[in-house]
Amino acid sequence: MTTSTKSEVWTVFRRLLGYLKPLKAVFGFAVLGLTTYALVDATFIAVIKPFIDEGFGGQAGQATSSINSLDLGTSGGFNANNEVLFYAPFVVIGLFTLRGLANFVSTYSISYMSARLIMDMRQQVFEHYLTLPVSYMDSENTGNLISRVTYDTEQIARATGSAMITIIRDSITVIGMLGIMFYYSWKLSLCILIIGPIIGYVIATVSKRFRKVSKKIQAAMGNVTAATEQMLKGHKNVLSFGGQQTESERFWKVNDQNRYQTMKLAMAQSVSQPLVMIIGSFALAFVLYAASIDSLKEELTAGTFATILGAMLAMLQPIKNLTRVNAEFQRGIAACTTVFELLDTPSEVDNGTYQVERVKGDLSFHQVSFSYRGHDKKPALEGINFTVEQGKTIALVGRSGSGKSTIANLVTRFYTGLSEGKITLDGVNIDDYTLTCLRDQVALVSQQVTLFNDSIANNIAYAYSGEATKEQIIEAATLAHAMEFIELLPEGLDTQIGENGVMLSGGQRQRIAIARAILRNSPVLILDEATSALDTESEKAIQLGLDNLRHNRTSIVIAHRLSTIESADQILVVDQGQIIECGNHQSLLEQDGMYAKLYQMQFSS
């Protein structure tokens, strides 16, 4: 493992520890419990010597014969020291009672700390998503984003939970056992100095492997999540087109890739554990051999030899645990690295300082040119120039991909970084407004309606500043012609509509979205294909509601159906990012240009 890699791991781990600062007291109890647990184990091994040497009166220097003649079922070999044997059961019970208490305190404290840490981190990741620019979300795989909140944070939970228990407790146990061994016979324990570095090298080598494979597992889990989400969202289409086999094969590929990466991790883990055990067995074999050497025999008692042997045997399981938990720890570090990279992604730029309670609504584009990131050679907009006065309606029409929605997205600063020009609201550059203030002035109804798994009333009142009364909600729903179907539902406004309004038709969902915009009562309104999902009858019924919605509001209407924008004060025909025609409905028909051709195509029948 390179120095830079070590430095990276330490940096990530130190940042992770920063989440534990508010939990110092709980962390202290956890460490105290783990330390006590390990010391009790070490103490139990340490008292073996006096129990044997004093309790049974063993002969010093004759370890082998003493052990061979140790038979609690006979009355022959030893003269028992009744006082030592009398207190021995109480010592054992006391030690294990203390051990159990320490185990409870440490386990509960670590679990509490881990759960709290993971809750805080998940909340932080989720809230950071809410601040990320639209351009970032467009470029990322949704499955990977979900995986950050679920799978990656779960790996961190393991690293801070079970892994921390093992690292602290078993490390102290190993250190305690080593101390006992060297205290009683440093000569017999020297073999550890040779075996220890070899074990350390094995652990360090596989750690790098664990971390590398863990990152690949995270990516594979993101693909599994993405494939599942894609199938669930398109479930009707999958069934309609008979795509079950296609989706099954697609999922099998990503699922098998996840299995493959998991098995690579299991292979590294499976090889490292027995390797450490085999290396440890050499140390144990050396102790057994050294005990037969005459010069060492003279320095050993039965109790000393039994204690050293017991300490070595007691170290094997903690060493095995430390090797096994290394894989979990490295997975946690890899997950931390991924999550921290996400948290370090810059939020939306908000350098604006200007705030106002409510704007008038005078909106102007001044020679605006804009290119999406990575598409600089082909501008999405070029030289856009228009003004919408307070209370007026401007309509944008044109072919798909002409730049209509881009104009709307720039008003709300979903995308920033104009190549040229500026956009002003009430004469103030929109970049000078704070994001919160700017978006408070705008109500958006798009063709992609987003509803939440909640009641109709709560969906209409979504993110409403203050508390919306039932009367206000009913009024907004009535103006949007939504009460026509809401009143027919069993629970009316309290009806639960399922995820993304799955219980409603497309037209019903859009009417709820329009009611939401009416309730918001913002001075600037953007209707992006707001009637695209409505049938002709519903469209006519909702036009009156849209007229009410546009009253005294600056409105930008993006429309495919030209019948919905005939009454607009101004109509802009957009093609390949440029405004090629401008005027009202009648004047554009008289120009006999693109607008007239589009109109004739739609109404030729």
C-alpha cells in the first residue's frame, strides 16, 4: 500500500470521526466497555498461573510433567491449597459478570452511535441532493444516487459498528495477551516479534485489494438499483411490449457483475484469514518446541507454561477477527470516499443578495445565448431577445428541441452560465436575486407532473409558505377544474393518490399541478406543455382555469397545441435556438411563415 493511499485512508477516516464529535460521551462509554471486556479476558488468562502453581502446589521448572499429571478427577498428583481454590470460583464469576456488563455497555453504545451517525450522514446526503444543480443531476445515474443513500451508507454503518467493536476490543485483547506472555517469559515469547510483522504485511497487502474491489461493488450495486428502478418505472411498457425477457437479461448482467465483484472480495478475505492462522500456528509450534529445551524448562512452572499457551490460543481468534473485519473496514472506507466525494460536489451557485417580497413581473431577455456543458459548439439558444410586461402572456412555439424549455429553465436558474446577454426581472439581473427569492416569484407547471405519495390536498398545498386552509385548496382546485373529479373520489381531497399520482389519469394529475400553481400565487407563471396530457374536452374545461391563473401574472406558455395560445399577447416562434417569428396569433397567420404552416398542419382536418 503506497504512502499516498495510507494518507487518503487516514484523511477519510479522520473526516468520518468528525461525525462522532456530538457523541463523545457515548463513544467514551463504548471504548470503556470494549477495553474492560478485553482486560477481563487478559486477566482471566493471567490468573491461570496462580491457580495452578498455588492452588495445586505444582513443582516449578517441571512444566511437562506437571501438565501430564494434572487430573482434577484424581486425588493423587497435587496438594491443593484450599484457600486459593475456595476463592477461585468467586473470581471467575466476578470476572465473567464484569465481562457481560462491559459487553452490554459497549454493544449498545456502538449500536446507538452507529445508528445515529448513519442517520445524520443519510440526512446530509439527502439534503445535499436538494442543493445540487440540475445539470449535475442530469449527468448522473439515478440508481447510483439512490445507492449513495442506501447501500454506501450501510457499508459505513458496518465500518463504524461491528468493525469498530472488533478493532478496539480485539486489538486490546491481543496487546494484553502479548503483555502477559512477555511478563512471564520474554524468551518464550520472542517468536511473536518474528511472526507479528509477517501477519501485518499480509493484512496491509489485502487491505489495498479490499478497498479496490469494494469500490467496484458499490458501482455494481448502483447498476442493480438503476436497472430495478428503470423496470419499475416502465412496468406498463415492459408488459405492453413483452419485454420481460429483455429486462430479465439486462438485470441478470448487472446482478451477475455484482456477484462477481462480491466473490472477488470473498476470495481475498478467504485467503487472508487461513493464511494468518497458519502463520500464527508457527508461533504456537515454536512455543511448544521451546518448552522442551532444558534451559527453558528450568525457568518454567506448570502455571507459567499454561498461561503462555493459553494466551497464545486466546490471541488466535482476535487475530482472525481483525483479519476478517479488515474487509468490512475497507468497504466502509471505500463507501466513505464515495459519499464524501458526493458531499464535496459544489451546490448550486447562489451569489445573489437581492431580495424582494413580490416582484411586479416585468421579464426581459437581452440578447441571451446559452450552451449546455459539453455542447459548446452548438448553442441551445442564440441571441434571444424579448420582453414580457407585467400581466402579459408570451407564448413559445416551435419544433421539439428548438430551445423553448431551455428559455423557461433559464428563468428559474436551473441552468446558469450564459454565453452572452442577461435576463432581468423588474430590471434586476436574475443572477442578483437569491435563489430562494427568485424561485418564490415563479410557479412552474411542466409536462412532467411530479406528485407525491400523499393526499390530494397535501399535493396541492405542497411547499406552500405558511398553512393553506381547506377553503384555499378547494378554491385552487375549482379554478383548475380539478374538483370535478375530486368530488367523485371516496375520500375527496383526503384521497391518497399513490406514488407519483398512480391512482389518477394524466389529465387529472396535470389539473392538480395547475391547482398547486394557482395556490402558490406567484407573479410569474411558466406553463411548459401544461395541457399536453388533456383530452379535448378536458382541455376546453381547463382553459378557463388557465385564463384565471394567468390573470395579472406574467406568463410564459410553452405549447404544442396552438389552440391553447391563440389569446397570448405575443407569440415567439423558436427554431434551432433562435426566434424566427414574433407577433400575435393573427399577425403571424398573415405572415404565412412557420407559425402559419404549423397552424395549418394542426387544423387542416
